[in-house]
Amino acid sequence: MLQCVAVARVSVKDSTKKFIPTTVVRYVPQRLDDIAWENDRIAFRIYGPALAKKDFTGSGIDVWVKSVRYPVVDKWYAKDKYHNDFGEGLDFYGVGHSRGCGGIGIWDGKTLSTSGHWQSYKIKKSDGSRAVFTVNYAPWQLPDGHQVSEQLTATLETGTNLNRMDCIFKSDLKELVVGIGIAKIKGGALYKDTEKGIMAFWPPENTKHGNIGCGVVVRTKDIGGFSEDPLNYLLLVKIKTGKLFTYYTGACWSKGHDFRTFEEWKTELTHSVLSGKSNKK
């Protein structure tokens, strides 16, 4: 079983010191069981069991880009036009059947085996300053016949583009190789740094909407190399089943307020390593 936890924290203050909640996570049953979360910089979503009945896309991570500091998720879902930019940002990232921006799977050297849509969820915190939720995925069978299951907890905090992902895989196998993926887009630039535990991708420019940069950061002692499959670039980590495994993943937008070039994005990911974020347990 794989367990992952996601948390988000965000707080924005105006001139009167009034707290404005900006970091939240939502279960969205009206959009086929999406789980969406955001802070003052960026937003993400994963797909739920209702969508699986119509289109089995899996557990890849979608990105919604923002050009405002206030929350947009509830508003965009209500209008159901989030693929268009009306001055706040939009969803133009393509996940499909890939891992999207930082989704994971089990790598056997040839094939990346992935969970389906989440089976159960629990929102642990959504107080405007931090968003944390846990999802469980149903067990699935690896190509060699062994079974594995996954639990993920995601945490997003204020003023960062990176989610902390805490995962636990369970299996009759004692060790597994996890592949953390970023969706391939033809013509993009890939950056890999074994010494810092970083993989980043910058796609070719969308002439209308710009670029969405994605990145993955792990503890340098955990990194086991890099690989790829037809849909994803992969950062590889060997893990022990039943034990917590942590990584960071996130995104930026060239038309947002924070990181507008690939160099700026790589610098931010490197800073997360130097600040010790990627080494926290």
C-alpha cells in the first residue's frame, strides 16, 4: 500500500492586518469527485471515482495556474469555465493518462504501474492557512503478479509552489522502486540534478497562455536515478514498503507573479533543497 499526504498553508494580510484565507482543499462531487486544493500561488487537483466510470485517467496530478493571490477554486467550479482565462488564470495543463505534475507509480525497469482514481479521502485541514488531505487507492496488481496499495497525504502551505507528499505503499514485497513522474510534452526542456535530488520540466510555450513549469524534489540520499516511459519523465526512488516516503512536487506559471522563466524555476527548486525543505521527514 502506498500512503501519501498533502498539506497546504497560506495566509495573506492586507494593510489592516485582516486575515484573508487563501489555502484550502475541496471535495467537488459536482465535478465527478475531483479533489482540488490551492494557496496564494497555484492550484492542483486529482480525479475521483465518478470520473473513473466515464474516463479512467488515473491518479495523475493536474495543475491550475493563477495570476491572483485570492482563492479561485470554488468560483471556477461554479462557473464551469476554468479552461478559459478571465483575468485570474485557468486550467490548460494536460494530464490525460500521464502522471501529470508529480504523480507516482511503481517502476520495474520497463513499466510504470499506477493506481487508479482515489477510493476514499479525508480532509484533515482547510483553514485558510494550510490545506491537508489524505487519499487511499485500491490495491492493484503489478506485472509480476504482486499486489500493491497506496496512501497519499498532501500538504500545501502559504507562499510556496511545492506540495509535500507523504506516501506509504503496502505490498508483500519488502522494497519497491517508485517513479515520480512529470508528463512529457514534445519540445520541452528537462533538467535533472542527482546531487540535489531535482527533476524539472519546462514545456514549449503555449502562444496564448504561456508555460507551466513542473518540478519534483527528493532527499538526495533517496534518489535512485532517472528514467522515462512513453508518457512520463521519471525520478526514481527505492522505498521500503510500509514505511513513510516523502517528496515534494509543484508547478509555476510564466504569466504568474512568482517564477516566469525556467532558470527562475530551477533556482527556486534548488533553494528548496538548500533551505532543507526536501530533507525534512
